[in-house]
Amino acid sequence: MTQPDATVMTPSEWELMRIVWTKGTATSREIIDLIQQRRDWSDSTIKTLLARLVKKKMLTTQKAVRAFTYKPVVAESTAMRESSQALFAHLCGMKKGGVLLDLIQTTPLSRRDIEALQAVLAAKQLDAPEMVPCDCLPDQSGCATAD
């Protein structure tokens, strides 16, 4: 059986998954009602997206009387980790720190989040290299600019 791959979800599918992750399980009617409070999507569009998520093995479905009930196969934290790791795998090693800085500056964080980040950074600083090398080219010749 193929393992679900969160990196293949579209932004629209992520929106539906967030509803199901939050609720734990949800009927198609609940999902439709909730997403239509934020998006002007037709019932059929939402049902098509749900069917794609089932096909991608991100959701399981059960038919009960007149409604389908959906349940996530993959935990939200797993999907977020897979997607962020896949994105960062495409970035230049030298520029990942800058991307993280930008994310930290533009993302609302709780005090608890900030304390956890500070603790991780303090531990990483103990054996951090002076500079992370560029890994864009096989010959390690480096980036033209560090942006």
C-alpha cells in the first residue's frame, strides 16, 4: 500500500485537510458548510477535492446513511513536517537560515514558541559552523550572491 504524501496536496486541499484535522472526523456536509464560510466554492468542487484527498490517501471515508464521513490518515504535524522538509530540500544550504529568519519575523509566535526556538538555537550554536556552504552546484563553487 502506498504511503500518503503530504507534499502533493494543493493549497485548496490543505484548506479542507485543516478542517478535518481540527474536527478529527467530519461529514461532507460539515466540511462544505465550514469551507463555504471562507470560500465561494460549490458543493461539487468541494466533493471533488475530498475525492482527490481520498485518492491521495490523505483521508479515509465511510458512508453512513446519507452522508460520507472523512477522517485524516496523516497527522497534521506529520504533513507540515513533510511539506516543510520538502521545500527546504530545494533551497540552497547557504540561504536556508535567511528563509527561517524571514519566517520568524513574519509569523505570529507565542511566548512558549519563542522560548522553545531560543533553546534550540542556543543548543545548535554550540557546534554551528561559521558559514553553511552553498550546495547549488556539484562542484561546490558557491552562489553568485547570498541575497
